[in-house]
Amino acid sequence: MPKLGMEPIRRQQLIEATITSLGERGFADTTIQTISRQAGVSPGIIHHYFGGKEELLVATMRNMLLQLRNDAVARLSAAGSPRDRLVAVIDSNFDSLQFTPQVINAWLGFWAQVPHVPALARLQRVNNRRLHSNLMYSLRDLLPADRAETVARGLAAMIDGLWLRSALTGAADADRARDIAIDFLDSQLSANLAESALP
């Protein structure tokens, strides 16, 4: 009989073991066995708490998205200006906890499965909408509506691209990625100011 209150602890333990396995082995070689060994439990425990590998992977992606969201909310609440809010969104994506080689590899594994696993695709759509909404909220205060949309799409693509490049090259440098994204943002804001000043 499991101890009372053990379920959330065990579920989190299995999620963390999944991230480690994905980071070390990749998606294809992450199995119920590799996850259970990493967590130090029997494979049956995974089936008990999650039903199977796909359910555990979905729960892991949901957990990673929740961490990203919570960090973004905390940073946004402390931001004082529209630009500060945009920097907060960038910072949350390149936070040191989100931008480790292990976590990057886990995200890469999830993204590769999005076209094949509807539950992962739904979570990715939620993440994309949230990022776009957070960017647009502040960009609307700084740019005309059509320009704000273009910059939001460009900045989201840059964030994703910097993640992908880091995953493929193994060069996970959060500070450099952050600086590149902020430089892009500032160049777009400056270009708009210059255009507005034209007679």
C-alpha cells in the first residue's frame, strides 16, 4: 500500500527521470526501462501513475511548460515598462534552469514528436499561443498593430531558432542567446522610431 501523499512526489520523481533520460539518451532510446532505472523504481510504477510512456511524456512536457509559465509570470509581474516585459519574456525562455543541455535535448525530443502525438501537439500550440500573446501584449504599446505582429512572429522564431541551434550544436550559452534576442528586439524598436521620425 503506497504511503499517503506519495503520489505527487513519485510523479515528480518520474518526470525528472524522464527529462534526464531524454537529455542523455534522446527520444528514441528513452524507454520505460531507462526512465524506471533512472528513477530507481520498477517499470510497473510508471504504469501505475501514468498508464504508459506516452502519458508520462505528455505529463513531462506539461510540467516543463508549467515551469516556463511560472517563471514568465514572476518576471512579468516585476517588469515596469513594455520593453521590460518583453525582456522578461526573453529571459524566461533563456533562464539557466530552462537552458541546460539536458532540458534543451528534452525539448528537442518533444518537438520532434509533436507531428506524431496529438497531446504533445496540443501542448505545443498552447505554448506558441502563450508566447505570442505575451509578446503582443507589450509590442502593441510600442509599435503599430501590423508591425507588432511581424516583430512578435520574428522574435518567437528567433527564440525557437536559438533553442534549436543550441540543441543541434551543443553550444548552450543562455546569456549569448538572450543578448541576440534582445538585440533583435531593440533593432526593431529603433527602426520603428526612425520610421516615425521621417517627414
